Amino acid sequence: MHEPWYVQLFKNYAHSYEKEPFTQGAVGECDFLEQEFGFDKSLSILDVGCGTGRHAIELTKRGYKVTGIDLSENQLSLARKNAADEALSIPFLQADARNLPFRAAFDAAIMLCEGGFCLMETDEENAAILQSIASALKDEAILIFTTLNGLFPLSQNLNDFYANAKTEEGSTCTSTGFDLYTLRDHNTTTFTDDDGQEHTITSSERYYLPTELRTLLTWLGFTRVEFFGAHLGAFSRKDPLSQTDFEMLVVAKKELSSFTLATLYTQACKAPLSQAYKLIMKTLTLCGKEMQKQLPNSEVSALYPGYLDMSYIAIVPPSLKRRQLKLALVYVHEKGIFELWLAGRNRGIQAHVREELRGRIPSSYVLVEEAKGEDAIVLYTPAQPPDFTDVTLLTAQLCTLMQTMLQDLQPLLS
């Protein structure tokens, strides 16, 4: 049975592969990946065509959760050893990228140094890889991969490029013909395997134009597709793709469309959500009325219903009013919890009071550092999530917490 050229190449080519010059840029490439991930260590990442694990290992060392897959058990065996040498636990699984065993399981996927894509012998197989990855990603996710740039061989000589890239160690490649109709380069690759045996195989690699990939990725649900020049170890958004780039770097994002978001919102607003929302508003309203009774000399704000981000009421006793401060009972919808905030009228007041209280507040409270979108100076989060079964009891508990926070902080602000 005929084995595809990429199977022949990676059958016994792991240690030798790691010596190739094009495998030496993992650290710099992961710097770029982290920026694109927003440094969110909670993301689950799929490394497609992970090879000997260089990107998966580097990202895991930085705190990310990565799963690596590859078709070559030879490559995976060394990846597992490399991870063990670093005392890292990384799932490295033997799998075919054309038919991944995952559905909506990952927040991000990477496929670097081709990683299988463009190595397949038909366009349909290459497309199947992207389709399989899209299925493995959640509704909102990011895919970052490199592939051969179809603009390059239209203006550059491939054999000149291969000759300039040749080193003393590593494989050598010679083009035997580039087909303008199929954008395939037919070439011969000579390499030395891990046992020191030299091999020559005939291969066919598919170059892709940005317009082709944009169409294919959009069809697969990626709403934003960007292209950059792929520079070894130095991926950057500052490098627009050009015809002199042998490889292109693709950043594609799956995002819910405006229509889908509106539809989901309409569905969510039916009975369960509306009832829950009314329950939260009722609790806040009751807390405001009860605090007004308990502290009749204080001002209580009108209920701020918010926009499914946060809703709150605020109490302003005379001691806080003089300082242009307030104590807010805030329901954070995304977290499903109440929080108590000491907040100020503006950023300047917040900054001044924050420094005034630094190192002085009880350990049960958190001093909130200045940041975009942060309105609290001091934060208190109840130990238990709210139980709306008995709203009267919940109201009494929350009012007690507000009274306690006022008693703890007012002496520090006099």
C-alpha cells in the first residue's frame, strides 16, 4: 500500500527534525501567540501537527492548558519525552487532523510550521483539516496557523529559495515543477533519519492564496481572517503579508454574528431569564428600602438596573457624602454574585482614597487597584453565592453586610 510522502518523512524523523533551522523559533512565536490569546491562561488550546511538542511545551511552561495531536507516533514519542524532561503533563495524542475526535472542546487552536495543512495530496484533504479544526473549536475561538504563501512562487524562484535555505544539517528540497493551475510545487526532499540513513522522497505541497483561505475559513464560520508574513521566531502584526514571504501567518477568529447574538438574547429573555432578573431587581430594591429605614439620615440611590453587566443600589451616609463616596451593593450578572463596593464620585477621588486606605483596611476586604473599567476602591465579596429561595432572609443578610462594611471603613475615612 502506498504511503503518502508526509508519512514516509516522519516515520523515523524526530530527533533529526528538531535540528532543522525552521524549528528553532518556538519562544518568539509563543510570544506572539500569547498576545493573540490576550494572556488568558484559562484558554484550552489544541496544537495540531504538534510534532515533537515545542510550542505545546513552551505554552504549558507559561501556564496554558494544551493538548497536542500529530499523525506521527514517532514525533509524539519524542514530544512526550521532552515534556517529561521538563516535568510537564501534556496530553500528546495520535490523531488524524482530517478527522479530529473533538467537538466544540477548545478555545483556541494553533497549527504552525504547516502542521499538516498544505501537505495533503488533495485540496479536499487540506480543507478537511480546517473543517475538522473548526468543529473542535467552541463558538467563539481563535485559530492561528502558518501555510505556504501562494503569492511567493508567482514572483520568486523556488529553487533559489531552497538553495539559500540549505544548511549543513537538515533536509534539502529541490522543486521539479510548480503548477500554476493547481498552485502545487512538486519536489524531491532528501533527509537523514534518526538512524543516520539518507532518504529521498517525492512530495507535493499546496501553496494558498489569501483569497482562497478567506473564502474557506469564512464558510467554516470564522468571521474575521487576517494575514501576515510568517517570520521564523518573530511573528508580528507589524509584518503585512507580501509576495516575498515564503510562508503566511493566518489569524482567524470565530465570533457570534450580530444576528446570532440577537436571536440568543431573544430566546434567553423568555420566562426563566425574565423571572430571574425580576428577582434580582426585587432584592436590590428591598435592600435599598431596608437600609433607608436603618440609616434614615443617609441617602439611598435609585435602583440602577444595568445592562446585564451589573445592577446596583448605593447608600450614602453623611460621613461618606462629605468625601464624595458611596457604598454600593452590586449584583454582577456574569458572576452571579453580589459584591459590596466603596466607590468614589470620580477617578481622582478614587485614587486619593485608595492611597489613603492602602495598608489600613481589614483583611476581609480587597483594595482594588486602578484599572480600566474598575469603579471600586474597596471590594467585599460574600463567602457564599446568593440564595434567592427566601428573599426576605437574603435582604437581611445583605443589609447586615453593608452595615458591617460601613462600620469597618467609616473610622478610617474620618
